[in-house]
Amino acid sequence: KQEVTQIPAALSVPEGENLVLNCSFTDSAIYNLQWFRQDPGKGLTSLLLIQSSQREQTSGRLNASLDKSSGRSTLYIAASQPGDSATYLCAPETGGSYIPTFGRGTSLIVHP
Amino acid sequence: KAGVTQTPRYLIKTRGQQVTLSCSPISGHRSVSWYQQTPGQGLQFLFEYFSETQRNKGNFPGRFSGRQFSNSRSEMNVSTLELGDSALYLCASSLARERDEQYFGPGTRLTVT
């Protein structure tokens, strides 16, 4: 059974800092891994999708890397802004089942 | 292009009742997945429908069921509601599911009293 751990669970930083959010998973046989953000009480917004054959994906100030063999993915946020405040979730999709397993997320607060 | 829509957005039900939630996927998307999110368990997969067929099912009791229509719209039903069913129910759509990006709706907040 896939287990996903996200570290840190919470993060509070001043505006402008570069951030690293970590996601580790136990079953490396994944098809892809998706990063989402969730604002309080709202649905999820897709940020980046990394296929199993890829090492990283970039979108604006966001960069996600994937190391399947070690069961790790990292989301890098450059020059953080108050609007980045949200919970960030990673979800690897295990091969064969097409069912994503979600971590508990990293709750991020960026102070002005 | 319109996003994923879910109705209703908020719902209050009494223990023992049943409830039906609706999800309209992005136009052209054939896969719809349902998730339950609670503070205690986090986000958990309920089931996935593709072309009107349930393709995957999570570890939930039979009180949770769903279906998908020919226009890809999906409904999920929860019978004999329990207090523990109080949660945010999210649906997500994707083109074909395998290796595809999922797009989530805003969710339905269900409160069982």
C-alpha cells in the first residue's frame, strides 16, 4: 500500500524567500506524480504533473522534481508571495491501479 | 472552458438519511473520480468512472455508490448517513485518466447532524 509523507507539515516564511517542500512515497512503481494547492475550504488546483519518465517540470516560479528510485519529489517555490499561502499536496499515482494517494500536505503561510 | 462543477456546494443532512451529490466534468473529459476529505483521514479516493463504468474503487463501505451518465456527468450517493460521513466531497475530471492531469471541482461540504 502506497504511503505518502510530506515534510514539513507547516511552514511560515516572510515574503521573498525561496522554499522547498518535500514529498516521499513508499512504492516507487508510479505512473506520475501531481502537485496541487488547496485554499481553505476549497477544491484542489493542479500545479504540476510529472510523468514517471520525467525528472522535473516547471511552471512560472514553481519547479517540481521527481526521483522515482528514491521515492521522492520536491516542489521548489521561488520568491514566495503572500498569494502562495495555501496547503500543498502531492499525489503519486501507483502503477496498475491509476489511483492517486495523497499526502497530508504542507500548510504554507507567507507573511507580507 | 468551464471548469468542473459540483452541486450542491453545501448540504446539511440528518443521520440515517441519504444524499446524492452531482459532478459535471470539463467538456470532453471522460473520467470522473470522487474523493472524501476529512481533517482526520485527509484526502481519500472513493471511486472512478470512465465511460459510464466504474473502473476503480477505494476502501469505503457499500453505502457509498456512484454512477456516470452518457454525457460523463457523475453522481455519488451515500445511504444511511453517519456522523462520520461529514466531509468535503471532491470530484475530479480528466481526459482519459491514465497519466492525465486531474482537475478538481470546488467540492460539496456535507454536514451530518
